[in-house]
Amino acid sequence: MGGLVASLGFFFLPLIELKPNRIASGISFQLLELEGDLRYLILFALAVLALFAALRPANSTRGWLLAGLGNLLLLLTLFLGAMAGEQLLANAEALLGEGLILRNPRILPSAALALGLVGGYVVLFAGLRDLTQAGVSQIARLIAAWGGAVLIALLFIAGTFDVYSVMVEFEARGDQLGRALLEHTLLVAVSLTIGFVLGIGLGLWASRDERIAPVLLYAVGIIQTIPSLALFGVLLVPLAWLGSSRALTIGLWFLALLALAALLVGAYTRYAEVLPGKRRQALLLLSAVVAAIPLALFVVVLSSYLFRVSFIVFASNVPQFGILRSLMLVLPAAAVALWLLGRALRAGPLKKLLRYGMWAGYGGFAAALLLAYVAGSRRFLEGVEGASVLTMRELGVSGIGVAPAVIALTLYSLLPLVRNTYAGLQNVDAAIIDSGRGMGMGPSQRFFQIELPIALPVIMAGVRNAGVALIGIAAVASVIGAGGLGDFIFNGINNTSIDQILLGAVPAVLLAFLLDAGLQGIERLLTSPGIRQLQD
């Protein structure tokens, strides 16, 4: 399939486009239209060769062939396209014709280049699947998977791809892009973190109480059907009112509603079995609605406040935050390295020492993170005169901007998290749980040692789905002033500039790939070897 996609793209569609400037349309060139040089036909030949390599019977041979062809397609599609672009730019005046005003002519990647990259990735993926089935070592598969990407990164650093128009735009707006990428990442990270805690908790509740499960699954399903722009609009008015309110007044209302919700939930738990069906359902609905109000208020304030403080922590140029950021990067990396080294050793004093070092690294990371957020909170609230005059807007809550964006993203993350947590825990074989009960395990032991390890792959699949979806939805949040990569996309649409659109879209796609790969790696590290073997 990858070879077919790439070959059809290279044969029928233009590879690059020569433009007289950023906005005006230019002239498209296919592979056969690059006169005087047939080396670009290598791209079409590689794509066709992948079709024949797929017919090889042996998994190992076919896997190495496809992995090599996939890496070559990814590398040469970008590299040869850049070479062709340089030649076209050198003859831009003759090719575009007289009478056009040439102001910074550019080379725009076109459809064949995009399909070539997609086809190369599919071919590489197929090769890696064959290598996995053939039992090739993980190190060899990592080299096959990332070898081409490393070479592309080196050429990128060397400036080989600077001929592309998106790189020209990057040179002009690199600082703005860095800030937008940080905003986008923090929007997703804060929303996914809060959604993870809420979603896992609600999914666990649904799996333990079959009476509440339909209500929770229905509620999170309804949220997912609301269009993002409509949800932003719905949140605008209540958040604007909430932002102008005093924090002390809202805190008192929160405590009162929390106490009322606790009373209703306690009454439902105690009298649910003796109440008639309609009254039981009415009490359940009332309890859920009242409990949702303080929960929603807590999420609103927490998500808005966390984003504001996170932006200070990760974007501030103050040396204090720089040191803490370095510690937050180095300590968990060292802890993971010690954990991997400990897995390769047999039980003994050294393995025990490495385990202590690993936990010390994680503890240091937690301490650095806590110190960073304490310092960021002080910096964020340094202009507040006192708690009596503190408003919700000073805590980050407002009708437009970050608050509605983070809240909406958190709500959108709930469906895959709640659904996958519920499904993963429900699908654990009851006989295995009974075996643990027969061995004398308590409820917490059965959950953490039996149910959670078995359900973990399903739960992590929900986290991955939620994370990748939030990266795309976060781009839409630009329309309410939340920032992020959506600023470049919408500015490019308004200015009819494909370069600006690509400058926002390409980092978003790469961020989605990196997040999915990172979460998949975490899933493999946390999944027990026996369950991982069954999956493979």
C-alpha cells in the first residue's frame, strides 16, 4: 500500500511548486518535468520496488528490504526535492517569465512530496512489523526505525532543507513558533493530566458500580458530540461571570455544594436498595448533577491556574527556573537509565542499589517539579494584595483565552479515558480475580497486582487516543485567544499563505507522533513481560 501510494503520487502529481513570492501561486513541476536530470526518477523506482519487495516470502528478508526502502523514500523525497528546488530557484526568472515581480521566490512542497513521505512511512512500518514477527532484536529494529529519521535530522540541522518555503517562513518566525509550540504543548499536557486523573477515577467508579456506569458513559459520550467551537461558545458566558467573582465567595459556594453533594451521595448509597425504581433514578440523577457542580468548579480553577503557572515555569528566563527545568529533565532520564540497567542484572546488592538510585531520581524529579510550581505560583500571584480582594480572573479564569480552551480539552479527553478504563477493568477474567482472592489477596492487592496490570494496555490505549486527539483540537482553540500552533494555521488561512499553514500544521503532526510514540514506550515499560508477550 505504501509503495502504491508513493508511486501514484510521484507519477501523476507535482513534486514541488516554484512561487514568485509567499502569497502568489506559481508553477508546479512533476518528476518528468525536471529537465536535464533523471536522478529524480529514483523516487518512482524506489516506490515501485517496494511493491516487488512485498512479495518476498521470508519475513526477515522482506522486513529488512521494506525498512530500507521506507527510510530511503523518506530521506530522498526530501533531499532530492530540495536539490530540484535549488535548481529551479537558480532559473526562477526564466521559468516564471517576464513581467512578474520576483520578491523572494520560494519552493513549495507539493502533493507528490507529501504522498511520498506518507508512502515511505507506511513501507517502513510494514518492514518493522515483519522484523518483529521474524524475531529480530529490539536494538536492530530501533536502528531500522530511526536510522532514516536521524539522517533527516542531521540534514535539517545542516540547512539542506532551507530551500523549502516553510523553512524560509520558519527563519522569519522561529521565535513566535517556539512560543506557540510551548503554548500548544502546555495546553495538551495540562488538559491530559487533569483528564487522566478524572477519567481514570470515573472509569474505576463505573467498573465498580454498574448502576452508575450507564450514566457516566452516556454523559462523557454526549460531551464528545459537541463541536469544539460550540463548546467554546457555551463556556464563554459562565467563565466570564466566574472570572469577575471574588475567590473567597466562590470558595464558600464550593464548600457548601461539596457538603450537599456528599449528603446526597451518602443518601443514595444507603437507601438505593429500598427506594422504588423511579425515585432511585431521580435521587441518582440529582446526586450526579449536584456532585458535578463542585467537581466542574474545581477543574475550571485548577486547569486555568496550572496552565498559567506552567507557562511561567517552562518559559521564564529566570535562572532559578532554568536550573529546575534542567533537573526535571536529567533526573527522570537518569532514573529510567538505572531502571533499564537494573533489569539486565540478577538479584543482588548492585541491583538493590540501582533500585534505590532509581527511586531517588524519581523523588528528586518530584521535588524539583514541586519547587518549580511553588516558585511559579509566587511569581504568578506576586501582584495580588490579599485573599479578600483576590478574584477568579487573577487565578487565570476568564471567558476567553486559556481557561475555556483547557476546560474544553479536558472534557474532550474524558470519553476515551473513561471508556477504556471501564472496558479494561470489565474484561479482566473473573476467574483470575477469584484465584487471587483464594490466595488470600485483599481488595487493594487484587486491584494493583491483578486487575490493573491486565487492564493497563487498554487504559494506555485510551490515553494515547486522548492525547493525539487533543493536539488537533487544541489548534481550534486559537479562535478564542488561547494561542498555540492554531495561530499560524488560522493566520495562514486568512492571508492565503500555505507556508504559514504548514508552519503550524507540521509541528502539530510531529508533536502528535512524538506523544503517541512516547506514550507507547511508557506503556511497554509499565506492561508486565507476560502480558506484553501475549500482545506481541
